Amino acid sequence: MAVLLVSITGAIARVENWRSYTVAIGIGHAGQERTHAEKPSGVLRWLTTVDHKDIGILYGVFAVIAFAWGGIAVVLMRFELLYPAEDFLSASVYNGLLTTHGITMLFLFGTPILAAFSNYLIPLLIGADDMAFPRINAIAFWLLPSAALLIWGGVLGGPFLENIEPAQTAWTMYTPLSIEQQNPGVDLMLLGLHLSGVAATMGAINFIATIFTERSEDVTWATLDIFSWTVLVQSVQILFAFPLLGSALVMLLLDRNIGTTFFTLDGGGPLLWQHLFWFFGHPEVYILVLPPMGLISYILPKFTGRKLFGFKFVVYSTLALGVLSFGVWAHHMFATGMDPRLRASFMAISIAIAIPSAVKTFNWMATMWNGSLRTNAPFLFCVGFVGNFIIGGVTGVFEAAIPVDLILHDTYHVVAHFHYVIMGGIAFAVFAGIYYWFPLYTGRWYQRSLAKWHFWLTLAGTNVTFFPMVLLGYAGMPRRYATYDLTAGPLDLFTVLHQVATFGVVLLVIAQLIFVWNLVTSWLEGPLVADGDPWDLAETDQFPREFAWFERERFPALADGGEEAAED
């Protein structure tokens, strides 16, 4: 792999002027002369681009592909759980799908889809020409396809290569299970995770440098938009969390391949892995959820006719979440027998971290209160985010209490809590952002009726899927099992609830197919936007910087000659 990467780098370096584009000169607003670069066309453009907007689109396409991979895996698992017996998938296949689903959604969908928004929008929001390090920005993306191939190596190589199969460790990779599995697919997955962590760290450094050094003179810390604030805090979290995960992965690889004893029973012990993993793992939840909170805080006011209520307190709560997220990791380990005094302190911090999230939630509701609401698709997904996030947050507070957690630990209640935050929260914010900025990056309109169908089916599917899991958790159904015992639940309760949850997944699949159809067809042939303020935001004095860029730079070309003339 190293030789291949060096060879590719050398080949690109020998291409003459691969980064130099033909310079064209034009006249900007107010008679100012400006220049722009003419990009190569076709595949070469996307392989060599260092434009933050192009890289943002590449991140988005990659994330959608990863979302499809993880979604197919979960659909197969849900159909296995329709009935108690092992009648659709074997236990090993189920565990392999479980592992690839979790790692794909967290590392190959969650982080990249947020990087798509950040790359495209941050320079526009702060008045920068591009990212601080454009080439590093491109390299950070191109590490991800290689990471995905390694992570999926066990699944892709299984039918063709002998003695390789999908990793069956779940996304937490707990030892000693992850050490004892003699399967090269596990090693490939660990290497892919390490590579994705390098990519995320490179991107985080770039965002921090960009926000600190590339802001225009009129963008101060007091006027920096809320989305940029959340990306900044997320990037700092990544700098502290991902290198620790990388170190732990290297130690795990050494245990597996050369016989070290970092996490073995006669060495550091399995609990050392849990401490290291969760010191990364819980900040990772907030790494994934802070930018979506920023998206909601940024988009929601645009459709209420008023500015975000309590802007400073939303910023302060973001900073508080960034700090407190590193002090709650051991609530994942209440059942391991740690010192009760330590458990009590972690319980206190875990409950306290709900306060900054509650501040944001009340500010969102106050922003809507007595506002002039417009029920467009972005607004609907913002409201859906708030509702789902409340359910996810409340269930999390229950699990933060030691007595309750000891009962609910490793049951479907944990699955429900986590997915209400990830799918019910993050995905809804992502959809809100895609619909809100669709005119910006395509110059076209989506089909609004299909967008609302997408919302209502996604909202119904999310709750039909995950609320039965709350009940399954209270009934004692353990997670990560391909089969279950009817005697453990009264009156076939497990079967009924699993079947309801599977029906919810079917609704989610239908909704996402509508979304993809709407996205692709509208991008290709949707009606062109009529002016540079497609959401009529100037009427409420909320015309944002990125649409000012759109009105200044792209809309004139669209108005003159359509999409072809809009190409830079």
C-alpha cells in the first residue's frame, strides 16, 4: 500500500502544471478587477481539484455511498430479527454486518458528511478565498476511499480470497475478542480506521487554521456564525481524540500480530482497551453531533423570521459540550466493577453534560416561539431534529444514572438512545442542510412535494424503528444478538416489537430512495433559481454571507447562460 501511494504521488508530481489553471480576468462588482481560475474538465478536474467547493461535493458523494452501504447492512440485519430463529442470516454473517454497519456509519458517513458541509461553506461564511491548506484538504479526502476499501476489505475480499472474512468485533472492537479472531479482515479494518483517523486529523488542523487565520476583516469572534463555531470546537475535539484512537489501534495491531500484551489478560488487560477506546468514543459522539447542532442553529432562524435566540449562550454551551465530553467516558463502563467513588463522579458529570444540550434545545424552541414560521423542508427537518434529540437526550440521562444503567446496559435501550441521536438527530440536520443549500450548490430547485414526503416518511420511520427498541430494552432484550428466546419476553413481545421496528426500517428505505431520486433528478433538470436570494431572507434582515457570494458570483452566470456558463 505504501509503495502504491508513493508511486501515485510521484506520477502526479511529474504531471506538468497539474495545479496551474489558465487565468481569466473579469470585472467584479463596483468595478473591481478580479481573476478566477479555469478548471480542467471531466475526471481530471475531480482528481486534481483543490477547490474547497469541489472537495465538499466529493465528501458528500462519498458519504452518500457509505450511507447506502451501512443502510443495506442494517436492512439485512432487521430481516433476520423478524423471527426468533436463525433463518435468514447465520450468526457470523450477522456479526459481520453489525460491525461494518457501525463503523461505516460513524467513520465513513458521519464524519465525511459533516466535512462536506464544512469544506463547502466555511470559507464562504468567513469570507475566505479557500481553506488555509488546499492541498492538504484534498489529500485528507483522498485518504478516505483507501480507508473504506480497507475497512470493507473483509466483506469485499471474502468471496475471492481464502481465509479472509468480515470482522466480527462490533464497532467497539472489545478485547480479548478482537485479539483472538484470527482473521485478516480485522487487521484490514484496523488499518482502515487508522487511515480514516489520519484524514480526520488533517482536516481538523485545516479547519482550525482556516477559521483562525483566513477570516475577512469584518468577521470577528463576536460575529462568527454559529456553524463555524461548532466546526471549530469539533476540530479541537478531533485533535485530542483521534490520535488517542490511532495509538490504541496500533497497540491492538501489535497484540494481534507480534504478540505484545497491551490488552491481553496477562498484560494491560481488556479494561485498558475500554478506557482508551471510550476516552475517544464519547467525544466522538459530540464530534458527530456538534456540527449538526450548528446547522440547526444556523438554518432554523431563517424560517422563523427572527434571529437565533440567545446566540452567546448557544456558543457557550457548544464550548461546554466540547470540554465536558472528555470527562464522561467511564459511564460506558459502569458494569465493569470500577470503584464506586469513580462511578459516582462520572455519573455526576454525565448528568451535568445534559445541561448545555438543554440550553440549545430551549433556545431553538424560543427562536420558533411567536415567529413567522415557513414550513419548507429545511424547517421541517430542523423541527424533526429537535423532537428526536429530546427523546435521545432523555433516554441518555436515564442511562447516565448508575442503578438504571446496570439494568439497561447492553440492551436495546442503548441502541435506541444512540440511534435517536445519530439517525434521529444528525441525519435530520444533514437533510435540513442539503435542502437549505440546494439552490446554492446546484443553482436549481428540488421538488418540494417529494422533499416533504421524504420528511414525513423519515420522521415516521425513525420513530417506528427506534421507539420499539426502547421497549425492547426495558423488556430485557440484549443487543448484538441474531436470535432471541421467546421465553424471555411475555406473549411473544420480542417478536412483535422487532417486526414493528423492521417495518420502520422499510419506511426509512422508501424515504431515502425518494430523497436520492429527488436529489439526482433535481440536480440534473430542476428549475433554475430565479434570483440570488432564493429563500427571501433579505426581508427578515437575515441574508447570509454564502448567498451573497452566490448572488455575486454564480447567479449572474446562471441568469445569462444557465449551468454551463456558471462553470468557473
